[in-house]
Amino acid sequence: MSEALYSTVLPSPVRAPRLLLCSPSLCEDFGFDTDFCHSERFAQLMSGNERFPGVSPFATRYGGHQFGNWAGQLGDGRAINLGELATRDGQLLNLQLKGAGPTPYSRGADGRAVLRSSLREFLCSEAMHFLGVPTTRALSLVLSGDEVVRDMFYDGNPQYEPGAIVCRVAPSFTRFGHFQLCAYRGEEALLRRLLHQCIHDDFPHLAAPSLTSGEHVSQDIMLRWFGEVCERTAIMVAHWMSLGFVHGVMNTDNMSVLGLSIDYGPYGWLDHYDPQWTPNTTDAVNRRYRYEAQPEIALWNLYQLANAVLPVLQDVPEVEAILKSYPLLYENAWLEIMGRKLGVQNFGTKEDKALLSELLAVLQLRETDMSLFFRALAQAPLGGEVREDVGVLAHAFYGEGEASGEHLIRLSRWLQHYAARVHRDAQDVCVRRTQMNRVNPWFVLRNYLVQEALDLADEGDFSRVHQLHAALQEPYIEHHNAPGFHRKRPEWARHRAGASMLSCSS
């Protein structure tokens, strides 16, 4: 298909749609009352069996680099866009059904999705939102009543799994790959129209208030657009890194021009701090999308976007200058977030950077749970008795025994330097701890927790699913009624499929 950005397509009916989860906050934003959200009609709408009035569903065409290689035309292979719906405050948000059947871009696949991956997508979309990370959202998760065949391990043993459909929500689902495919096909006029429409719809603050969608956008506005895409991307990845989140599949077709986390496949949070870790079994050898590489990969992807839009921007020096500003944009965002996590004011001096660098090195001397460590750090007395500080942190260490040897020496020294830095701020202890607890989550959506919920769901018990959903909506407060949600990864989950690494099968 050429000279086209989308194709109209209808969702394929499913046998017995049943609502499993919906987002209370999104439902409220749209003005949906509780009765409607739990009605049969809502399940029919969110499965694609019934259409909203006036809706003309469509799937979009895009390309992309996958694991560093150009993959050609891809597109919404199982995502069907329903169109825009206004929130109560007037914001227009796009609704998209994932798993609602084949599209012209399915490339021979069935266009369906299984509960295993759909539940992970719903929960992670909402978890990231409540953690304060720029992200797409999830309005609903509907069980289709049908079974879908998937080869989870790609080992020639396909099995039937329960089907499900997620309704994803975002201001826009425009990806780097939309621009890339136009450029690759030499469709310059279409590329220009896409860029102008993107600015008009998604970056209206950059254009003149009177600009209509058909009007020409100036060169300056287009360059400012590219600069903002770079900045939003840097901020998004800084959030990922500060939380120990690994996306797992940072292909260019999985990159949003709005700087939103999108396409939650084989993702994961670091359990013990390991810069080399990737949750993606497909990437297990080369580890292209490992935790520590994410800032660099984001820049590589931005270069691919730049190459795609250059025929329209036509200003190589300015585009190069914008790209060269990315490392500083990322560093500033990263240091700002990490300063808040450490409870340190005006963080960013040379000494502060050295303090942070040494901490990340210490976390690797012994397997240390990143989320538990930062949450516990707020409670360290920092009163001069290093033994007490280390004791507060001990539950974040994997293995048996207390801190010892080089680990104890360097951790103790770091705590002394950290205490001195905190005391220089002369900030009230209670205020500092409260502020740190607002940015260091008590709860993160660990892979093993989702796998435990899926194991129970296989037996028809969705209680753990609902517990996870409740906890992720308030990740910075302690949930004493959620046993096991605030602990290190259990040993059984270290290498189990689904509880540690995951495949792209969905």
C-alpha cells in the first residue's frame, strides 16, 4: 500500500465479551458512570462488537527499525482506532482496541491478543500513569470469550489461550515509524501533510492560534516540533531509568512522538540493580535494549526520525544541533529526578554526580533491590551511626548475611558522604522523608507479581488481578492489605518464564 496513512477496518466480533478491568479515573474523565462501565453495552463497545455512534474505525500504516534493522512496512496489525472521545474538560483522546481482529497490516496474523499479554499491558499502562511517567493509558480490559492459539516460547508447541482486548487511550498514537515509512517510500507530499497535521493536532501550542489543518507550517515551527519531540523523549527515558523500568522493545515503531511510553510487551522493573538486564528473551544475546542502553537507544531512534523528516525540514545543521542537545536534556531530567529520589536540593554539581555514580556502583557490589533500597533510604537515621543506616537498608539485599567486605566498606563510606550532603541542605527530616516517599514508590509492578496473578486467573480466580490494580493506583503509599507486594523477588521467580524475562508472543 502506498500514498496512504490508514485504512478503514471494522473490529471482528467476539463470542462472549466480559469486562475484567476498567480504569476508574479514565471512566470519570469521560463522564462514564459506574453502572454504564459495568453494563453489557460497555463490554460490547470495548470489545468492538458494538460501535460508538458516528465512529468509522481505522488502522494506520507505519514502518520501523526493529532491533536496529529496517523492517519495512508494519502498521496496526491488531490495533483498531475508534476515533476521538472528549473528556469532561474538553480534551480529545483517541481510543484504540488492541486485539480486536485482523487489519490490512496484520501480515497474515489473526489480529487477536491473549489474556496473558493484555493483562500485562493494561496493568503497566495504568501503573506508569500513577507513577508519574508519560504514558498511554488503558480504559478497559475485556475477556473475549474466545480462545487464541499462541506459541509462547516459539518452540513449536502452540497452545490455546484465553483471548482479551485492551482499549488503549492517548492524545495520539503517532509513532516515529509513521514518518519513517513515508520517507522510505519517497512519499514526500504525504510526509509533509503528516508532519503538518501532527503539529496541528498534537502540538497546537507551536502553531499560530488561527492555523488550520490545511495550512502550511513554517520551517521554524517544524524545527521547534522536532526539538520538543527530542525533549519529551529524554524526559520519558529519564523517568524509566529513575524507576528501574526497562521497556524491552525500543524499536522505532514503538516510539511515540509525544514522548509517551507505548506498547508494553516484554517489559520489566529491575529487581536487583543490573545495568545489563533486559526482560526480552528475543534480546537475551545482544541485549540491545538492556536497562543501561535505553538513553542511547532513544537517541539512535531520534536520529532515525531525523533522517525521515529531513526531506521536509531541509536544515541539516539545525537538526544536528537539536540532536546534539539530547544528552544534556536527558542528563538534566535524570539528575532532577534522582535529586528528588535522594531528598537532596539543587542536585547536579560535580560532587553530586560523583555521589550518584558511586551509589550505582555500590548497588552492583551485592545484588540489591533498587526499588526497596530507595524507599528505605528515606528512613535511614543519618545521625552518624553508619551501622544503623546499613541496617535500615538490609532488607533490600539479596542473599544471606549482613553487608560485609568491600560492599560494607563502600556502602558505609557512601552513606557518610550522603549524610553530609543531606545535612548541608538543613532540611527538616520529616519534610525530607515525606518528599522522598512521594517519588520512591512502595509498589512497582514486578513481573513475578503479574505472573502470580495470571497463575490464579488460569484457575478462574481474578482476586490477585484486582489487588494489583488497586495497589498500582496508589504506588507511593503503603498497602498493608497487600501481602507480598513490597518484597524482593522470590528465588523461584529468578529464571521462570513470565516472572523474570518474557517473549514477544502475545
